[in-house]
Amino acid sequence: MGVSLIQWNALREIERNPGLSQHRLAQLSFNSDQAFGTLTNRLIQRGLIVRESGPGRAVAHKLTPLGTSLCSQGAEIHARIIANAFAPLGASDRDILFALLSRLLKSGR
């Protein structure tokens, strides 16, 4: 696809969380603030995201059409990998597992 897993994850989090601060996007993508800033600069240079003015001094990130396309392609690959890795579980069991894991992640523990 021409993007690294780290870049795709950043695209995915930007798509999932419109308007979030760069700090929070860094946390969600398991990056430091500095690393995420460098990453977003690279994504901007490649034409995958743009920065827009948010409320106050905030900056919002948004996917470009190319960024959206790559994010979707990556999501399809991700879904195939997850389905393969968790093949012994049925679809409903996978949904339950991911819901539980998401709850753990959101708890911040």
C-alpha cells in the first residue's frame, strides 16, 4: 500500500476520532507527542492528511481523499489478518473478545 503500519494506524485514528487533539491521537496510536508530530508532518507531505483550525488554538487533522483510500485498503487487510489470526473463534466470539479488549483499553489500566 505504500504506508507503514504506524502510518496506517495514525490514519485510522484520525479517521475514527475527528477533532481530537494531537496529544490524544498520539496516545491512541501509541506514540509520544513528538513522534506523532513528526508522523503527521510526513503524512501531510505525502498528501494523506491536512491540518485545519479547530476551536481556540487547537489544530484538527483530517484525511484527504488519498488518505481515506489508503485507510480503507488497510482496514480490509487488517480485517483479513484478524480473521485469520482468530479463525478458531466464530465471528460473534471475536466481536465479544474485541469489545472486552476495547473496554480494558478505554479504562486506561
